Amino acid sequence: MSGEQPRGSGFRPLVPPARDGGPEDLLAMQRRGIEMVAAANRLAMTWMQAAANQHAQVTRRMLDEMTRNARHLASASAPPEAAEAMMAMLDRAQWLGLQTAQEIGALMQRMQGDTARLMSQVMRGGKAEA
């Protein structure tokens, strides 16, 4: 029972047969695969931490802005002042939302660039750097 199938049976092995290098080449291929997964995990963790930090900063800015606006509205004595303050608050919220979207877009572009560089490096057979 050698485990080999007769030719023509339609059986195809999951791992291609060893070539010149034999098991050493297979081990090197497995090692590169493990290095790629480890590097990708490190990169993903770095970007997740960056995204969480950015989210915390945006939340902090929004809460500070809402606090300032609430104090301003509470101190407004006339309805026209309250309406102006409300319009200013809405404009500021819109501006912060656009700024946040741009920051997150830039973060995603950097993440995609880093991921593409890592994959290219690993596919060329270079050692993964993270």
C-alpha cells in the first residue's frame, strides 16, 4: 500500500510532486507561506490599531465640538442667536464628517499600498518585513 493511484484514474495530488530540490524545496515553500501569513497578520494588526486610534480621535473631537455647541446654545438669549448657532453647528459637523472621510480614505490607501508591497515582496521570494 504505497498510497499511489494508478495512472489514468483521475486522481490528482493536492501537493505537486517534488522536483529537483525534493523536500527542502517543499519546506522552503511552506516557510515562505507561514512568513507571509505572519507578516500579513502583523500588518493587519498595525492598521487595526491605527484605525482604532483615529476613530478615538474623531470621537473625541466630535464630543468636544458638541459640548462647546451645547454650551453656546444654552447661553443664547434670543431665538435668532440660537438659529445661527445651530446653523454653525451643522456646518461644522458637516465639515468634520468630510474631513474624517478623507482621513479614513487616506488611511485605507496607505493600508492597501502596504499590503500590495508585502504581497509583492513575498511572491518574489523575499523575506517579509513588518
